[in-house]
Amino acid sequence: MTRVFLSLALIVTLAVPAMAEPVAKPIPIGVAVATTSNIALFGEEQVNGAKIAEAYFNAQGGVNGTPIKLVFQDTAGDEAGAVNAFQSLITAKVVGIVGPTLSQQAFAADPLAERAKVPVVGPSNTAKGIPQIGEYIGRISAPMTVVAPISLKKALAINPKIKNVAVLYAQNDAFSTSETGVFQEAIKALNLKTVALQKFQTTDTDFTTLVTAVLGARADLVVISGLAADSGNLVKQLRQFGYKGLIVGGNGLNSPNMFPVCGSLCEGILVAQAYSPMAETPVNKDFVKKFTEAYKKAPAQFSAQAFTAVQAMVEALRKVEKDSKKKITAMELAQARQAVNKALLSGMVIHTPLGEISLDREGEVLQKQFYVSTIKMNPDKKTGAFVLAK
């Protein structure tokens, strides 16, 4: 009798369809960035920017009266950490994910979201091929193919006599290896000569061999693709050993967290940027004001991009409700995720701290305004600012 009862119970259970999972209230948005490991300084900037966005948009009424709630997961600094963070957020039933911090993490973790049909907005993934990972993958971070040549052209404007270029990059970081390829193509297109091509590791601290090669090649310009700590130490040793030419930094040098590493020797580094706190737009003025009040410093690009990625999710959620005339929280989770992704890739124009942007059908960001800044250090030799290069 017991066996018969269990069999009937199993039949009844299988016959009843599973209840569709509704979207929770407040609306959960995942944020998967690195808050530990050697790239934690980047992730901390992103967390700060995302938190400002959460407070800012909830103060505006959230998504037509429904607040958003950011769910944070630490990706650490490697691919496994990003995969675990994405899996946790997908299981936590978020409507979408902002992250991860590094491009190499995106190549590992984004396919997980793609299979689960969870929309992703990359805040700082600028390597080639990110949007092509899948239909649910987008980014608000402009690819280095667009950004890198801008800083090189500015270096030539400052010193038209530049001919010989030394290219240095972190070979164990996917973003840096992708970025240096873009720089090398731009160097060739500008009829400059690469006289030294040197590799290093993101964990390196002694760059004597690289610096010796740069000095021996008589480079007029040094281009560095790496992360903040290693790049900061590399810059410091270049200057200490006597290199006096211009230095162009990639996106890894685009952080004030590098300032304490190379101190006063950071002065004068050129960095192309997708963001400037000096941009005179209403949303950027609000963002800078609220960020400065909260953290006692001006926001840098990683913070602005995190804010913008959250904003893109919020604007997509608002568009879904407007178009469907249905509250997100009344939708099934799978339906909401699909609708949010469709809205993100609809080409809607978003006015952000980065300026006016939109995502095309492939998930690639279309951005109108870019900047080149130079680092100006303060007398304390530990703090400084990115000032628009003239």
C-alpha cells in the first residue's frame, strides 16, 4: 500500500505544472565585480558608482514606483570567481547582471548568462568580441578599437617629433593583450615605428629588464597596457631610470588608485577616457555631486561606467513597463529577462554620465563623446586628478 501511495503521489506531482517564478519586489539587479584580489581597487570603484545609481534612481521612483535592489557578488580577479558570481546571481533570480570587471572574466562568465537567458551589461569590458558572445550580452564600455587611437593622436599633437614607440603589456591579462593589439595597429596606422615590444606579468614588481630595453631602443613614446598596480610600478621605474618621454596608458591606468603606486612620477601620463567628471550634462552634474558627497572625491571612469550600466538596466525596465503596460513584478522572471534584453538592444537613447549612448542590436555601445586626460598629481604625492589634456 505504501508503494502504491508514493507512486500516485509522484504521478500527481508530475501532472501539476511548476508555478512560474515571478519577479521579486523590489526588482533585483545583479552586480558582479571584483572586490577582492589584485583588481579589487577597480571593483571598489564600480561598487561605489553602482550604489550611487541605486540611490539616485530609487529617489526618482525606481521603475515607475517600484524600487530596484542591487545584489552584489564578488568575482575576485579570475575567471572562476566570475563564473561563481554569475551562477550565484542567476540562482538569486536577478532580472539582469552588471559585470564583470575584466574582459577575460567576461569571456568565461558571460556564456553562463547567455545559456540562462539573463541579460548582461558589461561596465568595463572593452576587449574585442564581448558583444559577440551571445544575444544576451551587451556593454556600455566603448571598445579599445575606438578609444586607443585617440590618446596616440593627442601624444603626437603634444610632441610631433615622436617616431619610435615602445609597447609594454601584461601578457597574462586577456584585456591587456587585446588592448595592446589595438595600440599596435594604431601605431602602424600613424606611421610610427615600434622599436620595443615587451611583455610582463600583472604580478611583476621588478621591471629592470623592460626599462633597459626601452632606454636602449631610444623610444620617444611608451605605451602601457596593464592593471593599476603593475603599471604604476612600471611607470615609476621608467622615470627612476631616466625615461623622460611621454607615456600613454591604456584603460588599466585609468584609475586614481594608481596614484599612490607611482606617486609624483604619475605626472603627465596620457589616458584616453570614455568619461570626464567635467562633462557639463545634467545627469553627470548630479552624479559628480552625489558621488563627491558620499566618497569625498570626484568619480573616475570605472565608477561612472558602473553607474551607467545600472542606469541602462533601469531604463530598459522602464521601457518594458511602458511598452507592455504591465508591471515588471507581475511578469514571470523568464519573460521579464527576455523583455529587458530586447529593450536594452532596441537602440533607445540614454543620457548618462558618459554622455548620450545607446546599444545596437548586437549589444555594442554607441557613444558620441570621448576625452584624453593627463594626470596631475597633488603636492601630497599620493592623490591627483585626470585633467583634460589641452
